[in-house]
Amino acid sequence: MSYTALARKWRPKTFAEMSGQEHVLRALGNALNEGNVHHAFLFTGTRGVGKTTVARIFAKCLNCERGQSATPCGVCPACTDIDAGRFVDLIEVDAASRTKVEDTRDLLDNVQYMPARGRYKIYLIDEVHMLSAHSFNALLKTLEEPPPHVKFLLATTDPQRLPVTVLSRCLQFNLKRLPVSTIMARLTFILQQEGIAAEPAALRLVAAAGDGSLRDALSLLDQLLAFGGAREVRETEARSMLGTIDRQQVVQLVRLLAAGDMQGLLAQARQLEQWSPDYLQLLDELNSLLARIALFQAAGAAYDEEDAVPPEEMAQLAGALSPEDLQLYYQVGLTGRRDLPLINDQRSGFAMTLVRMLAFRPGAEGSRTTAPAGGGARAARPAGAAPAGAAAAVGAAPAAGVAMPVDALPLQPEYWTTIIEKMVEQLGLSGLARQLAANCALAGRQGPVVRLLLDPRHASIRTAANQERLQAAVSRYSGEALRLQVDLADGEAPATPARQRDRMSEERLANARAALETDPAIQALRTQMGATIFADSVRPNHEEN
């Protein structure tokens, strides 16, 4: 005995059996009951949302032998023949395979003849946007003024490709993508009628994978039943077939983000590799969970009553993350979702997205829970707290990569340079405020007041706005409220970071010129060919430090 696919076996036969699309069904039902039926209808929407099904039910309502209404009997010869696809007065045309104007003319030659059995002769043209321009022209006159016994039902997934002359002659109904809850309810009903047990989490996965299309979800359900090999639908088998990761793995990623545990986060990402996941889909799931947590924070309750994550677990996640961090993680995730298809190694691209989530968070340096061997990264500490070693003796250099508060730094110019580099790198200090910082030298501190000396040649950038921006950056960097006092230096210009950078550039240029002068190949060119070195054209290698 042949098997009938679930999408065909459970195709709705009445408007009451339809899932969703109430806005369309209500309008059609009222027109049928009141006898105000237009001669041409256009049903639009994505694949698998019920365009052709609505058209067939509508044809049944028009030709039911018990009378025209929104509730056909379903047992008369006209109803049963339409359900079986053999009703002679319902002419179904696949426009994708009949695009030529000759096909359209042949079709319209029979419009003038009365229906053989039914009340109306109905032309159902599927994927009507595939018709050629000449075919549309041939259809226009008949579509505008058809005989009273003819109705046109057009369906398309791409209404933008239809001429406006056709659109203006039809009543247009847009069928919406179905929500996951609606698809899930229909899948549950069908499996109950089939006597098949199912885990709700498995059906939710299938419904979500249907992407708004009930037909696609039913096809996936057919595939899952074949994949499972049993009269039961399980979540583990659904995830295995769809290539999705257990939701607890995604929840664990969020927990590690909340803890700021960079090493644990990357270890969890490596662990996911054993399932060979689709990283685009995995990032979608992570973004979806972050969005639902943010909505939970805003509303104090789950946005979706059927959320796969239990409410108590959602409450824990919402309490562990700040709204600001959630928004940042979500935006970084969306950017990663956009960039991921651009690289060949999506595994590393996914890991880089996770790194960005923590690295771009305000106070990210303080969110790491462990430091690599050798002390190369800052040790874990609460955001804004002073790090260990703040009371180090003056003159002792800080460990590599360890940022210290301003009052703990020796008053040598190179340490102010370190502060500026860190602020530019971590806080994005830019523009004139950055220039102001680069042309100042650290003079000292008394309490919360930090005194800077500005190179007099750059006095014009000592404005209140620039000082406020620099003061805010220094305060964020040091983790305490500081006030800057910027004075002009007297006499000789101070040893500012900008002057140090210029001096180092000059030294590199002098070294480059000296290297050319002593290079054996250059000496040979001079001796044999009379070559000359133009000193102004020499540039140092910028990779050197």
C-alpha cells in the first residue's frame, strides 16, 4: 500500500480546518454567504502557507451542489471530485510550465463555454508571476470582463512581478507566514490523529524549522518519522536530523557570557564541535535566546508562553545579565550572523563572535575570570576596582599588559604614553580629545585631581569640550572619578607622547638612511653605475619598533 505524505493526507478540506489566515477566511466567507463574489482573486504569500488550498476550498464553496456558502457539504459529487482533483470545471494551471502566449490563448478559447457540471467554471493559475508579458496581455481583457459563469483564482509567491494592470483587476489577499505556535498546534493535532506520541520540544523544533510554512514543517515531520524509525517523535532525534544543538548547550553559552568567563566560553565552543553544528543556525539560536531574555527582563515574564527554556531558568539568566550587556551581545551576534557566511572557516568565525561579545563589553578587561600562564592578562577583579599592585613602589615598572591607576604610576612620560595607548585601544578615544592627550605630559596628582602639562604649540585644542572627553576617558580607564587640570607648559616643551613618537620616527629614519649607506648592494651600485641616494625619498620600515 502506497504511503501518502502528511501534507497531502491532511490538506484542509474546509475553511474551518485551515490553520491561521483568519483575515483571508473571514473576507471570503462573508462574500460567499452574501453572494458578493468577485470574478478574480489573487492569493499571495510565501510557500506552504495555504494559497492553493484556500483556492480549492473556495472553488468547492462556489460549486457545492447544496448551495453556495462558506461551509461546503463535502459529500456531494462536486465536493468529492474537487477533493480528488478530477472536477472538470476546475481547471488548474501551473504557469511555470505554461508560460507561452499560445498556451494562454488555448486556455482562454474555452472561457466562453458554459461549465459542464458545476455552477462556475474556475481557472486556478498557480505561480501566475511566471507567465510571459505577452501571456499577461492575452489574459487582461478576459480577466477584466469574464463571462458570468467564470471565476479566476490566481496564486503567486512573488506579486511584485505581476503587471499593475493585472493587480488592479483582482481582489488581492496576502496570506501571512504562520507563527511557530500555530504550526506546532497543527502538528500536534495530526500526530494525535495518527496515534503517534511526540515530545513538545521536538515538535517545536520542527515547527521553527518550517520557517512559517506549514507544508515545509509537515515535510520535515515526515522526514523525522522516517529518521526515527519508531512511532514516536523525540527531541534528540529531531535535533540530530535538523543539525541543531541541545538547547542546554546554548543556555550554557549565555551563562558563561554572564560570568565573563572567556576561557570557559571558548572551551564550550570547542565542545560543540563534536556535533558538527551549522554555525549560522547555532548563532541564530544564541541570538534568539538573548532576545527572549531581554524581553523577559522588560516584561517580567516569558514573551512566548511556550518557550522551551523553563521560566525559572529564564529568570536566572535575566538576573545574571544587565540590560546593557544583553543589547551589546545581541548586536554583536547580529553582526556575526551577517559576517559568518563571508569566511570559509565558520567554526573560528563563531568563536570570534563570542570573543567580541566579551571584548567589547564595557570593563571587559576586568571580566576575565582567569589569567593565562605568565601573567600576560589582567587578573580577575570586579569592574571598576583597583587591581592588585596598586601600591607598588614608585619607579617599579608594572607587569606587561597590566593597567594601573593613575596615582600608582611613576611620573615618567612613558607611563602616560601607556595610558593613552590603552584608552585609544579600549575606550575608543579619538579626535581632538585624543590629540589633547597625546600632547600632554603627566605632571602629578593630588587626590582626585590629575595635573597635565600641555605642549604650548597645541594650546588651541585646550577647550572645555576636549578636556571633558579626556577626563571621562581617564576616569573610565582608572575606575574612579578623576578631575583633570590641563596647564600650558612653561619654557621647554614637555616630553609628551606625541614628541616621543616624533623622536622615535626620526630615529627610525636615521637608522634607515644609515643602513642604506652601508648596504653592500647600494655601495656596488654607486661604484659601478654612479647611483645616487635621494635622502628625502627614504622611508623607515614601519614594522620596526
